[in-house]
Amino acid sequence: MIHHTKTIGTIALFGLSGGLWGPPVVAQDRVAQDREEQTNIDVYARTNAAVVSLRSPAGVGSGTVIDGEGGVLTSAHVVRGQTRIEVTLANGQRVWGRAIATNRSADLALLQLEGLPTPLPALEFAPFAEVRVGQRAFAIGNPFGRFAGTLTTGIVSRIDRQQNLIQTDAAIAPGNSGGPLLDSQGRILGINTAVFTGAGQQGGIGFAIAADTARQFVIAARAGRIGLEAAAEAGGRLVFNGAPITSQFTFADNRLPDGSFFQAFRLEGRQGQRIVIDMTSEEIDPYLVLFDPQGQKIAEDDNSGTSDNARIVLTLPSTGTYTLYANSYTVGDTGRFRLQARTANP
């Protein structure tokens, strides 16, 4: 479970000489010990100025500059119904971004930056057909909303051409969503969207929406064929120690980036409450994801319950309205399920 102008050529357009973004990298500045290390340095130097940090009432994330006039791609779950987003450029300057299009099923959003003092460097898309398992991959973003401009490296671990997803072992954390996954030329392989983490595991597997999907979304948005979607509404209210909820996934339900169906539910919780949430079904493989009142994911589970059902056991970190995603682990699965929430202490 995943919970979050086709151009080929040189990368010269990424670096602007002098001015706000600083001088280009020159050969005498090289300090790398080998070719691989030099590639890391070069990719970061060419692309970091085209990655921005985002903050809104919906949460934090990253953004990828795709044109010099301030068009920025990010993840729809970072925007989550907001129309104005605070954007911090790589040089620390803050501007506003206006959301002009979102697509929840693809988990993509397009912003237009306002009040730019000078054009920004922009990134090119790499053709999806050229991506190969094993090639180098570089992620730049703002993990946890606190470490802007962080570079991590890895490889393309897997390609899902049906879902248009790229799997990578480059470290991706909350806050990286919306930032670019890059190739060795500094082109966009994909837009980082989610990390899959198994129950009880510390690490995770990163996923990015393929560049071709992102490029097609931008074209449709600029042609006016895609606008702002309403924020996903919770399907109902789940009450601790109340009656269980029985529902059903159908093809009309919202989809996560991997294509699996989900429904959202709201719960009122208090700081320090020890809670247990169960999702059971004989027709689908249940999966649960819990978000805190600030929209940050704090727990998920696949099969900690009985008979491979999902169960979240957690002490709530704050008081407020939590959001629960009830989800099917298997893409495309439909069927009935049951939700119940209870407290383990008063």
C-alpha cells in the first residue's frame, strides 16, 4: 500500500550565470574523489535552485519548478484544498503560490508563483520510456518540513508502467512530497509522492509519479481541462466506543496514487488517549492510515489484527479531529468492510 514538455538534451538551462542564483559550477571547484561523487555534486548544483519548500494549513511539502515564470508541480495531498500556499525559494526568499489545478487520483497539483523578482531556473522532464531499473536516482526536497535542500541518492528500484509509478531506494520522508526524483542529467524522472512503510518498520520504500503523467497533467491544466478539485470529504464520523461502521469500496470511490480505493473518516480524540481502531473484511485486504489534526500521517497498518485484518493501536499525541483512511491493500479491490474504534483508557 502506498500512503502518499518531453525534452531531451543537456542540463545547461538549469544554471543561471551570476545574479540571484549564483555562479555556475566550474571545473576548478571540483572536490570529488571519484566520478560517482562528482555526479552527485553536479546534479545538486544544477537543480537545487529549482526545488522549493511549501507550507500551508494542510501541511508541508516540496515543489518542483517547471518553468522560469514560476510554474511549480507538487503533490495534491500537500495542497489539500488550499488555494494559496506559502513558498520558500532555495535562496530563502518567501513568495506566495496560487493553486491552479489539482488531481487527487494522480496526486498532482500545479501552482503559479506570484511576485517573483527574477525568472527561476526550471527542470526538464525525462521521457518515461527511457527510465530503466538500476539507473541512478536523486531526490531533493524538504523532509519533515525542516531540512530544505536535502539531497538523497539511490537507484530506480522498480517501474510500474501500469500505474505510472517509479519505486526508488533514495530516502524519501514526509515533506519530500512534490519534490523531484531526478536522473544523472538532472531531468525529472518523477514527482515524489509517498513512502510505503510496513507495520513496525523504521525505513520505507519511496514512490514517485512518473514524469510523463506529470507532464500530461501540466498540459491539461494549462489548457483549462483540469481545475481545482474540492478537498476529499470524510465519508463519515467514527466515534470511539460507538457503533461500528459498515461500508463498501466501489469504483466510484476516491483512489490513492497507486490506484487503490479509500474512504476517509473523522474521529475526535484527546491527547494521551490510548486508542484501538480495527478494520475487518472477508472480501478485501484491509489497510488503515491515521492522520493527526495537522494532516500528518502518524500510523498505518496492514495485518496487525486477527486474520490479516488491519489494526492501529496508538496513544494520541494531541487533541483535535483526526482523519482515518480506510483502504484496500490490493489495487482495484472492491468489497465490504467494517470499522470500529475504541479507547483503551477513559
